[in-house]
Amino acid sequence: MTKALATSPTSASPTPLQVWNRTRGLMLALLILIVAGITLAAVRSGDHHGRLDPRSADPQGSRAVAELLKRSGVSVDVVTTLDEATTAAGPDTTLLVTAPNLLTSYQQRRLSTAAADAAGRTVLLAPGHLALHQLAPGVRAQPISPVRPRPPRCDLPAARNAGAVEIGGIRYTAGALATASCYPSDGLATLLVIQEQRAGDTVLLGSSTLLHNNRLAQQGNASLALQLLGSRPHLVWYLPSLSDPSAHEGERGSGDEATEEDSAADDSASFMDLIPSGWLWGTLQLAFAAVLVAIWRSRRLGPLVTERLPVAIQASETTEGRARLYRKTNARDRAADSLRASTRIRLAPLAGVSPRDAHSPEVLLPAISARVPGRGGDLNPLLFGPAPTDNAALVLLTDQLDALEREVRTS
């Protein structure tokens, strides 16, 4: 008998069908999330690498300019570490640094030394205060300007041949150091060329927009990009990475007397530019999963569903529990309505009134007055009156309803 009681199912132990009904929404959401993740991974694999990546066909990638350079006879090598970049630098090489602000001071010093020794061309995309301190001493970054078509207004052959290009971003001042200050915005250059002591030079671009796939065909963007990056037969496309081992070598800023301007935060790149694209897609997937879970959970906001109780509960306990809830919320109106409605239902058959007319004052009150002639005046406020103002009035109402019911029964 004990074994039978232990194994017998009750309403408290859900059946497999109930478990499936409760979890199928979550299982469906997980399945959709997995399928979406696999699909996105498959779609984004292959030619999708990232912003300013010469292998990326995305709108903000740079595969288009890389392919044009290759067709012009320029070899393009993509590197992601400082050692690879410094090793590949040379007099017949253009070194493009796509994110100089991402480099540590130690990396910037090493890169500056290697570029000076190589006597080639170094192109820096939107370097800020800290990067300029190491990579282009004497040059100062000024507040950014919007990217829009601008005329060259300088004697640089590459700029004159390209004409107007879409440029802007960080503006630069260099005084006598600059050999060419082009595409000015409010008198400050957005393209700066600095001739080094040797044969090499350094090119500063305030914005990388003209290298993007979706902007290369606009204005003279393609012409300027090909001339700046294709002046030498070899192009090293350096994509700085946080995983570069050289980023952990040396102490940031050791041996430097940083000024207040150099120690300020570099505001040339927005916060969104510093977030890897994978994190953005992951956040989108998590948001999609959260919406699915919210939809699944919202099914619990539907109508109430009756269930078999695991134990029997006496009616007196239910009545007492409801009374305590009424008392806790001071719901004297609900309690009074319940008492009056119950009394009217019990009095109706005693007075010869049908149950459907038990709550109609025009039918019930005359019938009860005929049974108890002395109570005709106070029946309406007693059976259909307002809610009691306090607990004492509610108790008095209960006593009066009991007294009325006793009179009707004994009459």
C-alpha cells in the first residue's frame, strides 16, 4: 500500500505532456537562436572581415581599393602584428596604419623608429593626440569636422589630380613641418603630408571614409586613394589588433614627459568604432532571444485555468481566507456586497421570489415586506444600501442581515 501511494500520480507532479507544454516555447526559442547563429556565421564567413579590411566586401570594408591597387601592379600584404609591419617596411613600401590610436605608446615608438629607418611612405588614418605625439611629433590634432566633398586647395599633385574628395574628420596643424596641407576645413587641413629628413614621408588623413567600399566611387575618392597608397610598388596594410603580443611589452608612457594635452583621452574614434563587430551581432542575437522569451512568458497572462488541488480544503477555511484578504485590503464594499447578495439569494425563495429576481429591489422588497410588515422602511438600505464606512459598521450590517433572515424564516 505504501508503494502504491508513493508511485500514484497527483496534480502536484506534472505529467510529461504538461512538462512539454510548459517548455516547448523555450525549446523553440533556443532552436531559432541556434539556427539564426549558424546562418549568420555562414553568411558572414568568407569575404566578411571587418572595417577597413582589404579582404572585406562589406560597405565599410576596403576590398575595392585593394583590388584596384593590385590591378595597378601594387602588391598588397595584410599584417596584424607590429613585428610583421616593421619587418615589411622599406624604401619601396607604403605602410598604411588603419588604427594608430589603438597602438600603445611602446608600439607607436617602435613603429615610428621603423618607419624613419625604412625611408618609405607611412599613411596614418585619423591619428589623435596621443598617436601624433609619437608618430608625427610637432603635429597637433584639432576638433573634427563633418565628412563632405571638399576641394584640394593645395599644390600636392595627387590632390590636384583627384580634385574634390569626401574627407573631413580630424583636422591638423603642423606649421613649417608640413609640405602639403590639403582639403582644408575652416582653414585647417584634413590631409597633411610631412616630408621626413630622409626620402620617406608621412601622410595624415583626418577620415578613412574615402577608402570604404561604399564611398570609393564618389567624387575623386578612388583617384586620391590609389595615388596615396600606390606611390610605391609594395603596400603593407597594417590592421592593429589587441591580441598583438607587442601590446603587452614595455610600460605605457615610460620615459615620456606627457603633457596635459597628450594625457587627455583620445576622442577621435567613437565608442562604437572600438567594439568588435562580433559583439554587436552577439548583442543582436541576445536581444532577439529576449523578445522570444518575453513572448513565451506572456502566455501566462491569459485567463485563469482551474487545477485539481492536491488536498481537500474545507469551505470554512476558504471563507476565512477570503475574509482576511478583504480585511487586509480594507475592501469593506466587496465584503458588504457579498454578504447582501448571499442574504438576498437565501431570502428570495422564502418570500416566494424566483432566483433571477433575487437582486431586483422592485420585486424582492415588496415580497419581504409582506412577510414581515414591521420591517418595510429599513429593507432597502439594509439589502441594497451603501458600503459601510468602517469595520464596526460592517459587523453591525452582518448582525442586521442575520436578524432579518431569522424573522423571515419564523414569520
